[in-house]
Amino acid sequence: MQDIQLLLEQYGGWLVFANVLVEQAGLPVPAYPMLIAAGALGGAAGWLTPWLAATVACLLADTLWYVAGRRYGARLLGVVCKMSLSQDSCIRQTQRLYLRIGVRALLVCKFLPGAGALSTVMAGLTGTAYRRFLLYDLVGAMIWAGSALLLGGLFHSVINDVLDVLGTYGPTGLGVLAAVLAIYILARFLRRRLLLRSLRVIPRVSVDELMQWREDGRNTLVFDVRPDAQGDAARIPGAIAVDLKAPLPTLDPQALESDIVVYCACPNEVSAALLASRLRAAGYPKTWALRGGFEAWMERNHEA
């Protein structure tokens, strides 16, 4: 443990800063364990440096996401989610949380996997004043980093035992930790690939095809499964807001002969494909997911 302790004593602030900055940038590299170790080794008297380092790293990364959210808008959400291990659900969950409680989501978002960068993007996207954003983000970062340091201090004996083992076995112990992290990331990746493969059977329809169907007078129902669809958010004309977690909507018997198009605002149209899969299983075979989702619709109509 002495080597690890010496490393943290000499470079602890910089190690914490780098680890937190990389995680808050959106990469799946957890920083919480590093903060817990710093809390266990440093004691209450040594918490100030890692606490400040983690807070500054959070503010730096979050400010960049905030500015990017204001400039690039909703399309940036998809980019952020592509770096997440849970990219198919992170947009939906984070949007729902932020739209429900507003900027206060920044107080807790760092405790939710993949939600930190997305919440700061949402703050910029929704036009939250920077001073208000900075205040809540500062408090949220301090709570998040402080909780890890506190956990390390409370369970320092157990954590020190673990670090002793790592110190005893040196590179082997660190290799085991790296292997566990790699297995975790691989498992999440494979789970996601299996989900995408299972939803690949759901047919997609392009925006141009949907517009042509409407021009031809085909009876077409359009469902919007975005989290903010329940409010006053812009949507495809005539679209019906549907909560993905709620029971299937009651449809008119004529819907059996109608084309049903579902759209979302998520990578790979996964949320739309999930609802389309449920509708097909319920006896509505002519159900489609809109390729590209709401963003594709907006781009197509902007060009028009």
C-alpha cells in the first residue's frame, strides 16, 4: 500500500483532477473509486486537495458541455449518448429528470451513470442562465465529490485492506482491477449489441416516405415517445405523445389497417423500435420506426 499511498500523496490532486475530468467529459472511466481511495488514505485533514481538484474538474468539463449545448442544441445529445454505456436509455432518462425538476437535476445527476454530461447539455439547450447553472453545478459537484471522500473516510479500514492487497501483489493487483473494469465495459457493450440485434427486425421508414404517405392520403398514425412530448415541445404535426413506460394506448379498430410510425430522439431509433415491437406483438403489424427520429424530420423540413 505504501507505493499507492505515496503516489496519491505526491500526485493525488492531479490524479483526481485527470480522472474526474475524463469521466465528466463523457468517457466510461469511473472516478468515484479514486475519490473513495483518496478519502481513505488522506483522512479528513487531507480531503481538501482532492475535493477542490474534483470540483474544478467538474466545473471545467460541465461548462464546456453547457456552452456546446447552447450552441449545437438537441443534436449534441445523440453525440453524448454515443459515448455512454447506456446510450439507448440515457437520453430518455436524463431528459425526463431534467424536464421534471429543472436545473436542480445538477445536484444529483453525477450519481447517475451517463447523466452528468447530458444534464449539463440540457442546461445549455434549455437556455438556463449561466450563473444559475454554475451555482447548482458547483453544489452538485461538491456533494458528489464530498460523498466519495466521506465514504472513504468511514470505511478506511476496509479500503486500506484492499489497497494493502493491491500493494502486495503490485502490477498483478492492478491488472485484476483493470480486468474487472474491462469485463464490466464488455458486458454492457454486449448487452447493448444484443438489444440492437433484437430490434433490427423492426422496419424503418424514412422521413421522405412518411411525407409521401401523407400526401397520398394513406391512413397513418404517428406516435412520439420522446420524454418531453407530453408537454408543449415541438413535434411532427398530428403526432400523439406516448409514454414508453405506460401501457399501450387504446387504439381504434381501424388502426389495425393503418400504418403506425413511431419516432424518438435517441441513437438507432431504439425507443421508437421498442414501442413498435410492443405494438407488433399486440397485433398491429404495420408498425414502423422513423429512421433518424425527430432530428431527421426537422432537418428535412428545414431544407424544405
